[in-house]
Amino acid sequence: MVVAEALARGLPVVAAEALGQGAERLRPGLLVPPADAMALGDALRAWLDDPGLRRRLRAAARERRELRPGQSNTTSVVAGILAGASR
């Protein structure tokens, strides 16, 4: 949920889970393996030290935000699934 919230606001993410891709197939953040502190440190260092990387990640996050379904669409899908499960 935190990843979705960040992307909804056009914020890039450093995560150990899937982030999706924008239309240009750019990831809106950096992925690191779970429980790999060295990889997390390297990703954060790259993010902090490289203004060009931050610009690209922000642009990809904004693009990804535009491709994600809205909250009302997600709510409708979940409601449909729950209605089908109750039958």
C-alpha cells in the first residue's frame, strides 16, 4: 500500500517488491533484493548522489501514476470479487 500511495503522488520508491513500469518501460524506483542491506545502501546512495537518476525516477513515478487505475476503479473491482465470492 505504501508503494501505491507513493506512486499516486508521483514519488519514486526504493523497494524489495514489484513497482510496475511506465509506458516507456521505466521503473518508477529502484528494486533491491529482500534482506540485502548492502544493496539497499547502494540504491539509497545512488539516489542521493545522482540528481539525474532522481529526475528520471520522478518522471517515471509520475508516468506510472497516470497508468494506474483510480481508487474508484479499484474499489469497484474488489467489490465485484467479493460479491462473486459470496454467491
